[in-house]
Amino acid sequence: MSGTGRVKDGHGRLGSVLSGLAVAVGCVLFLGGFVWGAIEYQPYTVPTGSMTPTVKAGDRVLAQRISGDEVRRGDVVVFTDARWGGLPMVKRVVGVGGDTIACCDARGRLTVNGEPVEEPYLPGTPGGRASMNDFDASVPKGQLFLLGDERTGSLDSRVHLQEPGDGSVPRSEVDARVDAVAWPPAGLIDRPGSFAALPGGVSAPGPVRLVVGAVLAGAVLILGGAAYGPVARLLSKRRRSRRYDEGVPAGVR
């Protein structure tokens, strides 16, 4: 009898150790995920609807802190430029230094260095055009040409075409690259495949999936480890009660 008790006590101690380990690992993942996210990402509230439908006015987005040198065509970036009002703005990069941007070709598409670019993220525009007005621009070295996805109302590089640099913005003005819409939950912002075939390709996804995964995994381990004790005690109590009922004669009950 005593041997059986020792075995059960051993199982109980092992369970307690494992539950404690799960909580400890969970805390590391949970807190580590938040710290990692705070280092990598900065939240922004989008002020206008110029990036509709990709990002809507009032959306809370997670933007990865990056250097402007890391920006590629197709990225949605947060930048601040004194000529554009000096406030943080969110636009899509469609051209980089050395590019010639024009609109529109015979099918109403934007072209980059003469190559038409399919833009599936654009909402329906009159005639299906990438811009209501024709334009062309040469992007100086170290600069970026930026457009909003809502081309009928976005105040973007097209509005600044008469300024030095044909409406482009220095890479150094970029603060971050938008990776995901956090609220209301809308998931990751994809890198457009239409830009992948151009020189330089598209940027690699940020670590937002890993950050969120670490936080969620940590939460599961913490809750699971913390729940082990109460659940184990409840199950043990039920087993003892069942053994007692089985050992007491029916007449005595």
C-alpha cells in the first residue's frame, strides 16, 4: 500500500514540476514576445482613407521600424516629409531611385520603367485606371515615389510633381514599414507579386507572425501550467471518492 502511495506521490511531484516549468517557459515566451514586438514594431493610427481598401481611416497598424534603405517597391510605409505637411503619412512605394513612373498604358495600368504593373489592391476606379490623370515622373537616386491605394482621392506624389524630385520623398524620411492591421483585425499586408519581377524584388515579411506566435504560445503554456494544480486535485478527489464508494458495502451506505 505504501509503495503505491509513493508511486502516486512521485507522479504528483513530476506533474507539479512540469506545470511549473510550463509556466516559467510560458512567461519567457509571453514577455519576450511583447518586448520583441515593442522593439521591432510601432503602432500607428491611420489618419485618412487614402490607402483604402488596404488600410482604412482609423485602423491601428503595426509598422516595423526600418531604415529607408530597406524599402522596396510595393511596401506600405510610414514617412514624414516637411513638404507634405510634416505629419506621419501612410502610402505605398511604387518607384525607387532611377525608376521612371508613368500612367497610364492602354489598359489603364501604372508602368515602372515601361513595365506594366498589376495592382489588385486598388479599389474600382472609373475606367479601371490606376490614376484619374495621366502623369510621368523620374525618381532621383535615394528617393521614393509614393501613391495611395485610393487613387481618386489620395494626396500623394502626383500632387507634388512640380516640386524638385518629381514628387518623390527621400528614403531617409521613412520611419517604418506597415506589416499588419492590428485593429480591427485584418491580418498581414501582403507584398504585391506584381513588383517581385522588377529589379530588387520585394521586401521580406517582418517577424510579426513570430512575435504573435510567441505571445500566444506563452499564454497557452501559462494557462495550462496554472490549471494543472486545480485540475489534478479535482481528479484526485474524484478518484478517492470513487474508491471509497466501491469499498463500502451497499447496506452500510
